[in-house]
Amino acid sequence: MTHLTVRLLLAEDSPADAEMALRELKRAGLRIAHHVVDSERPFLRALRAFGPDVILSDFSMPGFDGMEALHLARELVPETPFIFVSGTLGEEYAVRALKSGAWDYVLKTNLVRLPAAVERAAAEAQAQRERRRTATELEIARKRLQEREAALTQAQQMAKLAHVVSGKDGSFKTWSDNLPRLLGIGPAQFPRNIHAWLELVHPDDRERLRARTLDADATGQRGDIDYRLRHAGGAWIHLRQVIELVEVNDDDGEERWFNTLQDVTEQKLAEDRIKRLNRVYAVLSGINSLIVRAPKREELYEEACRIAVEAGRLRMAWLGVYDRKARLVRPVASHGYDEGFLRLMSLSMSDRVPQGRGLVRRAIREKRPVMINDVNQDSKFRLRNAALERGYRSAAVLPLTVAGEVTGVLGLFASEPEFSRG
């Protein structure tokens, strides 16, 4: 028996019958708030204003048919239980009423059934409302979760983050949707285990990654490592990987490892630029100090090249004086790994010498530094093969000026690409 007040709308043209129904309900212990109508217009107003929990209706009333009342209730308040209470309701009409949406029917000659029918209808309607509310809340929660997942995915993409879950045998169990995109490949091309993954890793970093993975597996401790991996476009990207033991699968007892991966290529390039700038500052600082204390010009030239190589950690540096009358650059000092490279260089400024149209000539003519950030990729560099044989991967020629006029050049060769890019 419910302890809540049931709001009851009665469509009944007989006040005596309405009173009998209410009396039966109250005698059974139901708490009732009721409203009685006997025609269509008051019935419609009550549906909107009174807001019944249960509707009771006579089947046949003068000027207002019970089936019409049921139709209006289904249209306006479809969730509200509708029960026929009638003096005469044959089997045919009872079936028709139930098929049209009535919850139940009670004969006026057997009102003892009415309290149970009303209480059951009210309880079932309340349960339906709870289920709908729960379903609505679940749908809202689902949409919010989808929004959060979408936001997380977007944040991961912006941060260039991804993950893969691996088993003890090195197989990849699951991975984030954006991990293949991070590598520039489609889902079908994504490696399915650590062995295939290692094939994409830079050869110089492969053993370090293998050892770090084995160490994490042996100790169960969190591990992290930075390494290079080949992107589908051909370039090497820098990845930072964190390896963590997250669970033991209850079904097979197998360990699972959660691997977080982040593309830190831009960060690495920025760090490298800072290192290169620091090396340049070290060179300039050393040369400035040298200018103050060097007693002879020849000593200044030699020391400038030595500082450039040692402080800047370069492969080779050379200094040449520009002879404007002879239209030639004459090397006067060098330091580092040369192995005859300077002798291969054509240092003429004459337009009639094709070989004289290289870095040195451009630096003098344009009065600005001229650089090759990756010798291996510069097919126009005439001495590319000779430079690569000597370990030169990037180069820069800096014009030396006095009172706005170029008096010489400082040539720098580094053993890594993009040394000169700041």
C-alpha cells in the first residue's frame, strides 16, 4: 500500500458513483487528492492544470464518451494510467479499451478491486517515470562522456599523445585511435607487436629501447625513454615513451603494460637550437676575448678557428682573407678535420669560373651568412660527396666585414645536420 498521495481525476457523470469509488479507495487506506469532471472541456482543463497520477473514467456518459476521454488522455498525457470504472462493460468493449491504451477496467459492481488497481497503476507509472529518468540521465552521462572523450582525444592530438597496451609476449593488445595517425599510417599498417615496432626505430636507438623494455619487464618498475622512429613520410620523429605495469589479466594471469607515447620532435628541435646557439655564443665570446689578448693577426686567425671547433664542437673551421684586387679568397687558417677539403674548394670570385658561384661567393656578394642545413639533401652543393666523406653534415660561411666592406670569410662545418639553423 502506497504512503504517497495519489492525484486522481474522475470522469464520472454520477456524483453518487464518484463518491462510492472515492470511499472504497479511502477505506483501503489510499491517500487521495481528487478532481471530478463530467464533460470534455473540464476534463481537458484538469489534464493540464490538475496533473493527475491516475485517471478513472466511466465508459458511457451523456455527451462525453469514455473512449473519447481515453483518446484525449493518450494524446495529452500518454504516461498517465487510465482505468475504466463502469457499470456495464462487455468483453468486446473491454478488449477494445485495453487495445486503445487503457491500463485496466473495474466494474462498479466489484469496486473492491479498485484500490489495488489504482495503487498498482500509480506504482507502475512511477516506476516507468523512474526508468525514463534513469535512461535520460544515462543518456546525458553518455553524451557527456563522449564529449569528454572527444575533448581528451583532441587534447591528445594537440599534445601529440597516444598510447598502446602490450602483453608480456610483446604483442599489442589495444591502442589509441590517434597512434597510427601519429606515425602517419593507416590502422591496417600499424605494427602489431614490439618486434615490428622496433623495425621502425632508428638503428642507433633500437638496442636502447629493447634494453629499457626488458628492464621494465624484469623489475616491474616504471620506465621512460626517448628515441627516434621513422614517420611514414620518411623523416625521423622523436618519441618519448613511458612504460607502466597497470594490471594482471584475471583470465590468463598475463601482465599488461600501458605505454604512453608523445611526439616531442618540435621540443627536441627547440632544445637542439638552444644548444647550437649556446655553441655559437661560446665561439663569439671566445673570439671576442681573443681579439683583446692576441698580439699578432696570424695568431688571431688560428685561435679563432680553434675556438670555433673546440668551443662550438665543430668538425672543421677555416678562415680566409678576401683579396679584392685578385678577386680571390685566400685561406689563412684552419682547425679540425680537413683532409684536403680546402684544396678542393674554388675560392674565386670571378663570374668566369663556374665553381666560384658557391657559398663563399654568395656570402661575399650578399654580405650575409650562407648556410647548408643538410649537406646530404643539397644536390646543388658541388662538394657534397667530399664533404660527406669527411663527416660534414651542415655548413655555414660567415662574411667578415670592416666598415661595411667584406674583408674575409669564416667557414664552419658541423658533423650533424642543421647546426646552423637557430
